[in-house]
Amino acid sequence: MIHRHLSEILTNIIKKMPVITLTGPRQSGKTTLVKQCFSDYTYLNLEETDKKEMALTDPRLFFETYKGNLIIDETQNVPEIFSWIQVIVDSDKSDRKFILTGSQNFLLLEKISQSLAGRTAIFNLFPFSMQELKNTSFELNDSNDYLFKGFYPRLYDKKLNPSRWLDDYMVTYIERDVRSIINVGDLIQFQRFVRLCAGRIGQLVNFSEMGNEIGVNYHTIQRWLSVLEASFIVFRLQPWYNSFNKRIIKLTKLYFYDTGLASYLLGIRDEKDLDSHFSRGLLFENLIIAELMKFCYNSGIRPRLYFWRDRSGNEVDCIIESGNMLNPVEIKSGTTISSDWIKGIRYFQSLTENARPENSFIVYGGSENQKRSECNIVGWKDTIPKMKKWIR
């Protein structure tokens, strides 16, 4: 069993809060995690017809039938129960605890903001991180393997074929989650949009360009992208700007939470295909940025990751904002270190005294770690060990 880094935080926070809400993509391991952390709680799944029906039609009977501390899975199916949980936890005589999980972020957060604000701690659980797999029998030694396979737990648990499993995953996601969130008249067109997103990893998001490419308007692209974000398929990095904001491009950059899913959508069906694939460098960039994101979420930290690019073409792949410090990170998939890689970091350092050599990094596809006068050069497998002290 692979240890999830979020588990200690969950078991500690429940001592202080009456409710924990755990969200994340389908099949990220939410149910397994909460059952392990709270093994003495009664587990209820609101995808089971009888329990869902009782919670919908007679919530009073539901909470009288199931007493004590509860894990309630897939709570987005009956969001009305949040107001009942509020009444219970606000009762002077109640010391009950509730663990709520769900895979549709904005549906949960909308109801939480109405009923459970101040009463629940909210966490996100994503598929495995490289750090969670490190020193286990599932650890992979070639970055191409991670790019192709991704990190969904079931692929490791059951040793499944990634392409076949991810194909089923996408069908289930579109048929169940997407249809329950918005009215998508043409599912084939939406599938084209998801594949279009995979082809734009690490690129600036332009709603009009994307709409023109698949024949829908600006607002449709905006709405569809919000659905992918709310269901934890993609995320966007905002541009970093401060004193030199007039030189900054303010469009966001697009990434996937799971590189295996992105590779599948790009038509990659074998890890060897990545050696010559046009998107390998961007997928590698995605791998490292997603690892940084997961580290933040698994540590209970709100990610403060950005990118920087000016209109002259100077850029840094990722800026980690940590207090007053700005930690620039360049990401290169190559395995041979080149002095040209330092150019973007050197220029960024010239603009601010808060980016210093000791907290500037190049993460690359090799394994050797070096300390240079301008920055630290870090092998891809050592991303978090070498950088975590600067993420807080």
C-alpha cells in the first residue's frame, strides 16, 4: 500500500474541525485514503441508489439511521445534505465528525460556501506524485514511463494497460461528469476540445483561437475549460507580474494534472513513441509543474505557482512565490546540461533582488545535480527534495 502524504494532515485536522471535505479527480484514491485514515467511521456512498434516495427524500431519517462519525462519499450527488450537516455540527450536544468526498469541485464548493463555511477544512487529492512512489516497488526510473503511464492509482494497483484504462476513464468522465455539469449538445465536439487542450500544454490560452479551431465561440471554450478545471483534468498557471507588469503577457498557460491522460489524448500509445514526439518537451514541463502542484496540495499549502514572460520573448517556465522570495524554475527535458538554459533565469534575476542563485533552479531530464554561480541544476527525480525548502 502506497502511503499518501496528505494522510497525516487529515488525521490531525479532524481533531480541530468537525468536517473535512476532500475533493479531487475520479480514481485519485480519495475513498481508499479516507477509509485508511478514518477506519472506525461508518462509510456511506451516495452513488448507491438506496442511500442516495434516502438522503434526498428524508435527510432526517438518513442521519438518524446512520449515527456516529461518517464518511460520506460522492456528496455532489446530494448537495442538499450540507445544510443538515451544518445543523448537526452546530448543535451544542454534537461531537460528530464528517468526512465528505466528491469529484466535482465547484458543485461542492458552492454548497459549502452556503452551509459549511468555517466548519470544514477543504483538501484536494490528486493521483500519485513521484515523491509518493519514490522508494516503492512502483517507482519508475525513466521519465518517459511517467509521461506515458501517468499517476492514477489503479494503473499501479492492478497493473493495467494505460491506454485501455484511460480510454474507459475518458468515456466515463464525459458521459457522467460532463453531462451532469453542463448541457453538451455535441459530445464529439467536446472530445475534440479536450484533445485540443492536450495539444496546447504549456502554451498561452487563447479562447478565440481555440474556438476557431473546432468551430465554437469564445464563450463556449471559456465554459468548457471551466468544466475541465472544476473536474480536475486541467489547471492554468497565471502570469507573474509586479513592478514590471507593463511588459508582461497576461494570458494564462495550460497544463494537465496527469501526464498519462495528456499523452493518451495526444495519441501516444507506447512510451517509446515519446522519444521522437513533438510534445515530449512540453509533457516533461507538465510533469515537473504538476509535481510542484501536488507537493503543495499534499502539504496543505495553497499553490503559488506562476510563469513569467515579457513581450520581448524573455521567459521563465515557473515562478514559485514564497513570502518575499521569487524562485524561478526553468524546465528542460534534455539530458545534457547547456549553458544556454540559464539565460532566462539570469535575465529574471537582473529584474528583481528577490530571485537569488540559491533559490533559482533548472530541472532537467538527467540525474546529476550541480550548483552553479547563477542557479542550482537539479535532476528530474530530485525536484521536490532539492526545492521543497523554498515552497511554503
